[in-house]
Amino acid sequence: MANYIMAISINPEAKKDHPDLSHYVNESFEVFTKMELKVNNVFATLGRYDFLIVFDADSHDDVFKTASEINSKGILKTETWPVIPYDDFSKLLG
């Protein structure tokens, strides 16, 4: 399985149109279960992003589908990064 981090921001316009966004955020998190991705942790953040989700996936296709489904509602915006542990990265460098 490959490791990923998905950074999620709430669309500022959605905040105006949907006073209770918790339902939509929780619904978006359910997409990870539907796509059978292994969520390792979810963080709420202060700053540029509202949430960070650390997860594992068997295929890039599943990650693309997950991000596309979350983005399709126009309420949340995602940015996804493939990541590797630092020790693995160090070994790549020799």
C-alpha cells in the first residue's frame, strides 16, 4: 500500500450557503470507507487547510476517484500528496 496525505479546505462560498457543514464534511470522510482506503489519522488544523487525512491506498486510481468525488460537491477542495517515511527517503538518497 502507498501512503498519502489529503489536505482539505472548506470552500468559503459553501460556508455562506450551508451553515451546518459538519454533515458534508462527515459525508466526505465516508468516501474513504466506500473506496476501501485505510485512514490512519484525521487532523483538524489551523491555517491554510481545515483538515489533513493520512491514509493508505492500493492504487492511484482509487485516490483520484476519492478526491474527485469529494471535490464534485463543490463544498470541499482537496490537495493530495503521495508520501513516504523519511527513513525510506533517506535510503533512496544512498
